[in-house]
Amino acid sequence: MAHISTDFFPLSDRIRQLSAQAEAAASAAFARIDHICETNSHKVLAAFMAHRVSESHLLGTSGYGYGDRGRDTLDAVFAQVLGAEDALVRHSFVSGTNAIVTALFGVLRPGDTMLSLSGRPYDTLHAALGIGDKAGQNLGSLQDFGIAYKELPLLETGRMDLAAIPEAVKGVKVAYLQRSRGYSLRPSITIDEIEAVAKLVKEANPEALLVVDNCYGEFVETREPTQVGADLMMGSLIKNPGGGIARTGGYIAGRKDLVELCAHRMTAPGMGREVGCTLGENKNMYMGLFYAPTVVAAALKTAVFAASLFGAAGFAVTPAPDEMRTDIIQTVVLNSPEGLSAFCRGIQKGAPIDSFVVPEAWDMPGYDDPVIMAAGAFNMGASIELSADGPMREPYAAWMQGGLTWPSGKLGVMLAAQSLADEGLL
Ligand SMILES: *Cc1c(COP(=O)(O)O)cnc(C)c1O
């Protein structure tokens, strides 16, 4: 009776057997994940202790939020955990995009140039940069304020064009990179690579700021971009660092003077970080940070397990099960519209919320092809919770991420495999 828990679900012997093999094959990767989890958990706990977090910090303020000790201490705790001089952690950032754009407007001024080193940034940023189909609509993009945007295309391998960086960063104010692959099949950018890029950028242009979109990257390795030369980084609290408990929000972390500038953009020039009430959200953000390394480990095990199972079943998976990881995203190439739909239906069946919903592809605004999404989350849209989605086009790949707990993540992946098997596709 090795799998009592899964006896609650209609899983065939074949899927159970494939799963057992996939899990056994992943044991070395799991051991590495556990080791990183322990290091990061201790790092978080040490920061709580160093800043003497107490019950009073968990309470909230209203109105202007002057003197909110919980807020100010959480900033300091986050900064220590991320190895940054300073941080702004706010439930009032509506998403990662909001935190990223606040940081860009915080440090860029008219006449400046921003250069993306990692190709085209994440879709939700295009309008803010002044590129894509909303360009020229006077929405208040960087471009509308006279800030130029340039891009270094990725190499055919999907990696950054390191040789081109020294020349390209001349005269640039912000050199920007996105750690996670987003909705592409390129490899994500490891901390070692970010360290190498930081050196290249600073040697060629000591004035340039290295700004990193750290979404999906927190706690996957034992160091963060701000510890290896990034001047600023940003992320979402309904992804890794919110631990599935923060209900909304984002963060900006990095050099003290730059974080200060971002604070003036976040509220109003002159007001900065002195205002901003936390309502009742402090406790969720502290508790989420406390849980985050463990939840990220669960999401990573879920991703490795999916790579192991679907890889063994003959599907193309990236990263490979034993590949070094720097974010929580797993891509599984399902090869057909039926396969992608069946995969997403299975993931949905394993969700604690809305398990009975059947996802279908729909024409999402801004996308060329219909997109199918599976998500059944406690926090709306939280992708640290198990979720999967993909556009209905070749090669019919699903981008899967999250899993609050390893047993629930594993079950979701098993149900996805079963769903494909039921259609004769696995
Ligand atoms: C999630 C994400 C963002 C921000 O998206 P939001 O939905 O606004 O939080 C930006 N970049 C990457 C790579 C992401 O994964």
C-alpha cells in the first residue's frame, strides 16, 4: 500500500507504475531541492530573528499608514533574505508587472535608454515599454516619456548574446534581463550567468544599472540576482516569495538609493515609503515569506516529477528532469491540440478549488491563437499554485508551474498523465 493517498482517485495501474518510476528516477534531483530548501529556510528564519520580528509587526495600519512598523520591518527582512541593501514589499503592488514598471519609471528619466539583454520581455510589459500592439496609444509608456527602448535578440540557442553586450550597453542607463523563460522555450538564466552578465555590463559601462525581472526565480537557488551584481530586481508575491499565503502584492529590492527612487514613484514624489497602510496584510506577507522556500521546493519537485514522467513517456520536456533549475517553470510539449487540452484538464482535476471545472481554449485578448489554462487556486491567478497553460499552436506545449505541496502537485501531474492515457495519447 505504497500509494494510499492516490487510491482516492481514478488512476490506472499503468499510471501509478509510471509515476513510481518517475519519482524514483528523480531522487537525486529531489535531494538537491531539499538541500536548497533547508539553506533558504534557515536564511529566512535568520532574517526574522535578526530583525526581532514580533507579534506587533503582524498587525496592520489604515489610512496613510504612517509609522507602520510591520511594513518597515518586512522591507528590512526581505532585503536581508534577498541579499539586497533595501527592499519595498507591498500588497498594493497589484502584480509583478506593476512592481517591474514602478522600478523602471523609478530610475529612468527622459532621454535615457533601456536595453533588454534577454530578448523580448514578458508580454505584460510591452505596453509599458511602448512596444507591441499598444505602442503609440499614449497610455503613458516609457516611450511616451522620451525613454528609448532597445533589445539585444537572443542567439539561436535561446541564450543571451554575451559577445554583443559590451558594445550594446554603451550609453545605456538600464540593462534589463528576465531570469525566467516566460512563455518561450528558451532556457532560463541562472544566477551564475547573471553574475557573468553583471561583470560584462559594469566593465563596459560602470554607469549602467543591471535590473532583473526575478519572477518565478526566488528561492530556486541559494543566491538571488541582487547578491551577484544586479542593482535592482522585482517580483510578484503571488509567485514564489509569497509562499502561497500572501494574497496579492509585489516587491522591489536592490541598491538603497535606487529603491528610494522607486518608493517616490510608487506613492508620490516627496512622499515615498513613509506612507502606505498595510490593512491586515502584514501577517500574510510575513507568513508567506516564512513558507516560501518550502513551497518553492514543492513546486520544484512537482516540475521535476512532471519532466521525469512525461519525458519517460516520450514527450519533449524542458528543462530535463536532472537539469539545473533557476525557476519553477516546466514545459511539456504535447504535440497535438487534443494532448494539450487533455493535459490541462488533468491538472485542473487535481486542484483544491474548481476541480470540477473543465478548461477550454479561448481567444484571449492580445494573443494570436486561442489559449487554454488550468488553474484552481486559493488566490486568483496565483501561479505558485499548480497551474498550466499554453497557446493552441505548434508544438502544443504546456507551461506548467507551482504546487503548494508536493503530494498535491504530484497528484495533479498524475491526473494529467491519466487524462492523456484516457484519450490514448500516452
Ligand atoms: C509573472 C511574470 C511577470 C509579471 O506578471 P504579473 O502577472 O503581472 O505578475 C513578469 N515577468 C515574468 C517572467 C513573469 O513570469
